[in-house]
Amino acid sequence: MKKKVIGVIGGNTVGKKHYDAAYKTGQEIARRGAVLVCGGLSGVMEASCKGAKKEGGVTIGILPSKNKNTANKYVDIPVATGIGEARNTVIVNTADGFVAIDGKEGTLSEIAFALKAGKPVAGIDTYDIPAIMKCSTPEEAVEKVFLKLEGA
Amino acid sequence: MKKKVIGVIGGNTVGKKHYDAAYKTGQEIARRGAVLVCGGLSGVMEASCKGAKKEGGVTIGILPSKNKNTANKYVDIPVATGIGEARNTVIVNTADGFVAIDGKEGTLSEIAFALKAGKPVAGIDTYDIPAIMKCSTPEEAVEKVFLKLEGA
Amino acid sequence: MKKKVIGVIGGNTVGKKHYDAAYKTGQEIARRGAVLVCGGLSGVMEASCKGAKKEGGVTIGILPSKNKNTANKYVDIPVATGIGEARNTVIVNTADGFVAIDGKEGTLSEIAFALKAGKPVAGIDTYDIPAIMKCSTPEEAVEKVFLKLEGA
Amino acid sequence: MKKKVIGVIGGNTVGKKHYDAAYKTGQEIARRGAVLVCGGLSGVMEASCKGAKKEGGVTIGILPSKNKNTANKYVDIPVATGIGEARNTVIVNTADGFVAIDGKEGTLSEIAFALKAGKPVAGIDTYDIPAIMKCSTPEEAVEKVFLKLEGA
């Protein structure tokens, strides 16, 4: 059976609080044996990959650039799309569920595509969209996404 | 000088009220000599194209499909992207400003990309995002977008 | 009935001979009442748009950049895709038939996608691919594409 | 240091000879510790993934569809782009070098993009493009790509 794939979405600049939340989210995803997919850049993306690697997980970075050296150093597999911001749709199509942390309009576009696709989105300090499962901690967020994916 | 290009975004299924609002938005865009760009399908997209053609305007439909026959019949120039929902970014990159009418997650993704790009978005009965200029009528919405584009 | 849409593909740097061939190709497309679509940049793209505008035609430039100011000045309608070289598929999906003039690997990718889609391609001094209709003059190339599109 | 990423490109329907060549190509890539990337579907893509998995390698399938269940069963990590044939550019941007086996116009588009990017392409029974390194066996093809990547 294929491993679950969890997307972590959020801004490329973050303060310590959200960097830590993203790091713990990555850890939690890896501990559950899921693959982490993200946009491959800095901020929330980097922190979540770093956390996943700490726990021996697998990380995929779906980059806007056609240059795979733009990936942060915790990305195992950089996918260099070369399609700019349109790569947000590739992240959404590739993951089964999402944790959104903080973030700005780019994150909002990913939330929108994820909800359109009927995929679960847990949110920590992010946009106030009704269909998002609001969470206080990374553990709660990852748990809620997994429960949805398991049909609970 | 290049003509202004105004994007009309909204759902592909609408009730009479929003169909009429989209129609009038298309008329108003054409009367001001701007080009109308949209997703080329039904609902708000079709209504706005129909309104623009009534006033002799030019309409561009940026389609998800690679088959240009999927465009509504009021589209002058169908651009068949073949890139699915990623075409939402092409609409946003191509237009200078936007009127959003009603709509669901697809529309939200376009609003998000537009705001990220720093382009003005006027909204009629759509998502409650702070940066959207909330409007009651098509005339007001088009006027507000033009004022922003003219630097007023 | 929708107007026919003819794609002109070729390199963004050309010598005088191919610039002239592209210019005449654009003229011939416009004289026949078809819309010209191209990649919107310099070289063959610019020359063909210039020729089409000389004859009062309509020109569409499907750009790799998300900045529509990258279009050459003979493009009426710049479509700013922001998807980089992947925009070659958008050009191919949008046009009904093609004239290829000179060009390098980018042009070859467009020829490949066009042939895959079963669309006619006339070629002047371009790649030696069996399915291309080899031509000596712009008039012959445009004529052959139109004959194919009319089912002759 | 990042692992090398080798793309295997070719048709989605093949005879036994090319299926076997693709299988051996996948084996050889995995034996050298490189990651295999392909279009994720049937034919040459499936055979190469199967070969790579036989040797314990890692396989990435970059799919045209937004449904990751369209991947063949030997793909470890399906990337569901949802951008149709434009995904060919994502394959090219993601890999460092390529082995092309047989194939039709889709493969030709990938060869074209790869050569444009200045990346090495070894070919077995594929298009007769001068810049392709023509090879008789999978071992020779993989060897030639690795030699180029190592600057030999």
C-alpha cells in the first residue's frame, strides 16, 4: 500500500513560534510513516522538512523554479517544476491532506485548491476559512488530518 | 498604449442575481474599452462575456482544457491551456485587475493569487478577505478597479 | 463561426532571411482572416506579429513570464502564463495549425506537441521530421496549413 | 550530497525488446545509486520503474493527471501534476540526464526540452537528433549519461 502523503503549507518567512510548529509538524508526519510534501523553499517549508528528517522521514519539495538547487537542504527529492506559482496546484494534487501554518496569499491559494479537491486541511494560526479544521498544536493538526484520511 | 485587461472571476454555476451582476460587469468593462479575460466556461464567466459582447468588447477565455471547444460561445479568443486548474494563475497573470462575483474555492484561489501579485480585486457577494474592495453593484466594482489601476 | 488560429513558431534570434519569412507568414495569416498566436517574444515571433499587424490582423502572444511587458510591441493580446517553457504546450493547444520557421530545441518541442495532437505543421528551414510539410515560401506554408484545416 | 536523478523517457506502449531495454535501464540506474524519474505511466515508464525497484532503487513518477492512482505500481512517489502534457517540462527540469528509449512525439518533446537545457540525453532506437548520444544497450546508455554528469 502506498504511504500517505501530507502537505505542509505556509509562508516562506516565519517567526520562531511558527518555525517550531512547522518543525514539530514535520516530526509528527515522519513518525507516522507518511511522506512530507511541501513547496521546498524556506520558512515553514524548511522547518517542516528539517523536523521530518530528524525522525528519518522522506521529504519532497515541489519548487517553482526549474533549478533544483533552490530547494532547502532538508529536501530529499526536489521536483523542479519551472512553472512558478502554478506549482501550488501540483503540491495540492500530490498530497492527501494538509497542515497549514500561518502563511499569506500563496498559502491561501493552496488552501483553496485543497478544499476544492475535498482534501482535509488542518490550520494553525492561518486563514479563517470555515472548512479548515482549526488546531492549536502540531500534534492535534496531524492527528486530525490522519483521522480524516482514515475515514474516522 | 495597451488596453487595460480586466479579469472577471466567479463560479461556473450561478443564480439569476449573480448572472445579472456578471453580465453588467462585462458590459461596463467593454464600455470602458478594456479587454475582458475570464476562465472561459459557464456561470459568471459566460455571463460576463455575454455582457461584454453586447457592448462590442473583446473577450478572452483561458480554459483548463486543451480543447478550445469547451469555451462558452461569447468568448472571442479561447486560450486552451491544457493545464487544468493551474490555469487560474494564467488568468491572474494576464489581467491587471479583477472583479470577483460569488464563487467558491476556485474563485478563492484566484483572489489569493491576485492579492499576492498586488493587483486590485473588487468583490460582489464573495469571500470575506480584508484586501478585497467590497462592492454592491457591478458599476461600483468596475469603477473601483479602474480607479486603482489609474493610481487614484 | 470561430476564426482559425494559426501558430507561428521559431527561434527568438534570427537572421534577415528568416525574419522576412516570418514577417510574410504573419501577413499571409492576417490576409486570410485568421488569428496569429505565437510565443510573444523576439525573432520569428516578433516578425510574424509585425507582418500580421501590417495587414490589420489580430495577434496573441503566449508568454513564459508572468510579466506581460515582456511581449513584443506587435502583440495585441499578451497572455502572461508565468509557467516558463511549459507555455509551449499552451501555444500548441490554442492554435489549429502551425508554421515553423528555423528555430532550435524550443521550436522542436512545439513541433513535437503539435504532431502529437495531430495538428498540421508546415516547415521552412526547420527540423527534418517526417510529418512536417516542408515548404520553400511563407505563402506555400500558410496555404498548406489552411488546406489541411479545410480537410483538403 | 544530493543523489543524481536520471530521467527515463519513452512511449507508453512498447514491444518486448524496448520493455526489456527500459527494465535494464532502470536496474542500472538503481545499481549506481541514482533516483529514477519518469512520466509514471505504462510502457517504457513502467518497465524502467520495475527494473529500478528490483535493485532497491527509488522511483518518482511525474504524472499528467491530478489523480495519483494513475501511476504504475512500481512508482514510489507519484507527483500528480494535473497539468497534462506540460508535465513533460517538469520531468526535464527535475532530472540531471536522460535515457530515451523508442518513443513518439511526447518523447521527442522531452528530448527537445532536455537538449535546450543542456542536459545529456542517451538514446536507444529513438529519434535521430544530432545531440543525442546514440547507444546500443542500456548499460552503455546509463554509462554515457553518468560520464557526462561527472564531467568526463
